[in-house]
Amino acid sequence: MEAANLNINLPLNFNQVVDLVRQLPYNEKLKLSEVLKKETKQKKENNNILTHFASEKVLAKDWLLPEEDEAWKDL
């Protein structure tokens, strides 16, 4: 069974999850560690992309000013 195909929603708090992890055998902890590394890397990459789009929208306000057109007209 692949972890990606398993979707379980359990109402657990952080400490309960930690207690469950402590009960896992060593090799399962290693697998979990790899999953967590991938998940956190993915989230960070997604946040970077979203920041880029948000920044572009804010900067576009300045780009659309007549003063900007004037400043760049000779380039």
C-alpha cells in the first residue's frame, strides 16, 4: 500500500502524533522522515512560487505608471 493512496483523517493533536511515532520501528521512522522531508520541501517550493506571483502583482502597479513608461522609453 502506498502512502499517497492512503487518506485517513484522524483528530490527533501534535503530542499524540509524536507518541505514535515513538512507537514505530526504526525503519518505519526512517520512511516517515523521508516523507516529511519531501512534504516540507514541497510546501517551501509552493510558498516561493506564491510569493513570486504576489510580488509581481504588487510591482505591476508601478510598472503601469506613465512615469515608468517615460523612464524606459529610450531603452
